[in-house]
Amino acid sequence: MTAEPSQNSFRARVVRGEKPPLLADKKGRHASDDSLDARMVSRAETRASNHRNKDRHRLNGETATVVRGSSSQKVELINLSAGGAMIGGLPGVKLWDIVELKLGNGFSVDAAVRWIKGDQVGVEFAHETRVECDPVEHAALLLDVIRRSFDDQVVDLVPEEARSEVEVPRERANDRDEKRHPLIWVGEIHYAHDSYAARLRNVSEGGALVDVFTDYPLGAEVMLDLREAGQFFATIVWVGGDQAGLKFQEPFDIACLAKAKPQIAPASWSAPAFLKGKATDEDSPWNENWSRSSLSEMRDDLEGYLKR
């Protein structure tokens, strides 16, 4: 009898309610294994080729779209890593400008301009997971996350007796996205007999953009394991550098993210290698001075927003 292909066998076992070998008990994992480049399950055999070669991040013929305010522009995507990208053909941009970078299949990440050299620009990605959904649904999700996972860590920055004197600026009243949240969701991608850590850069009902540190073929069927939030079958629809675009096979319920405790972006900023010795924490667009909310500020702001 012909053996069932490993990918189909993987899906079939999950559908039947069985636990595939790659989802075996993980009690033996160390805390350090939660780092994004950690390997979750050892391979049964040695990898036949080097999937992390030195040219992994350099792209050929790849384009992206940069959105600045109401304008958009197609650019060349030269290099793409987990933390940022090198793009070409973006005149008029200035250091520290905040832009939206739309990658293949429409996956978006927020980024800040870090360096400019000739007609090439280097951008750094925002730390937090971008959650694409209705503003009210987005606010309800973030508030649910705080209450479930961080309520004991929330410290009021404004005394109760003085809180009535604190007003939300009028220009922020109708803009739920001006203040950035610091939450990062991570999980694992299971494919064939391998499991690798994955960080959500962007997630919506239809798909997700994830940081991954291995190569997946276009069209591959994978499982995105978000721990307590659930496990979701998806198809690889775009790959580039350390990013992969997933299309969910069933609509993704954004609210389920509240069941999985996210990581919190560090309060202080670490300059990328190319800026070492040339930048400080105050230079960071993701610094609190650049409107990243604390958990306390998020909770109070979201509660007020949902009561309106």
C-alpha cells in the first residue's frame, strides 16, 4: 500500500483528533525556547541543505508599496529581514518618518525610516502585532487581553482623585490607532515534521504575516499554533526574507487572541546594529515619547472608548 504523503498525513491526523508527532508533549522545553529563533522540535534527520544561506534576505524583482498619509508609491524591495527592510526608489522621505509598508498579497507593517543613502532607504518595523479589524472589535480585544493576562501588572499612573482632570486630546478622540499598543503575539508553525517559532506581524480574519526563520514553498499547507488561542490551518501565499504570508483556510476569529498571553515590547529601545553608537532611546519612533501606550494608559483609554 502506498504511504500517504507526510503533509496530507499531518492534516489527516489532526482532523481525526490524533496528535501528530510534531505536536508531542512540550514539557521539556526551556524558557529560552520562546525566543523567536528557537527551534521547537528537533528534526529526526540532518537538514540536507543550508536554508539560512547568506543571501536569504536579498530579494530579486520584488516590489512593495509605501503608504504615507493619503499617498502611496510602489518601491523596490531590496532586502527583507525580521526587523526591517531596505527599499529603493522613495524620494522625499526623511529620517524618523513613519510609513506603512505593504508587502506581497497586501500584508502591511508599520515602519520607521532609519537611514537614507542615495536612493536607498532602510526602515525598522514596529514591534507590536498589527491586528486588522473593526475599531470597536480591536478595542474590545486589547481590553480583554489586559484583563485576562496583565490585570495584576497594571499600575495606575494617574491618582484616582486627579483622573477627572486628565482629558483625551480632541484630535485623539476618534482615532484608536494614534497610540500604539505594545503587545506581540507569538506561536509556532508546524509543517511536515518540523516546528519553528513564529511571530505575528499582522493578523486579520483572512490571513497573517509572520516572522519565520526557515523556508516554506508557496502553496504549502501549514498549521499556525497560537497556543491557548488555538491551532489554525493555513496556506503559504507569499514568502520573502524572514517573512511568510498565510491565508487561513477558515475565517480567523480575532477575539481568540485574548486567550493567549502576548509578549510586551520592551520599554526601552535597543538600537539596531547599523545604528550602534549613533542613536539613543529618545531617537526611537517606538519610544513612549512617540505615543506608545503603557498597559495602564491602554486600559483606561479603551474602557472610556467602549463606554461612549
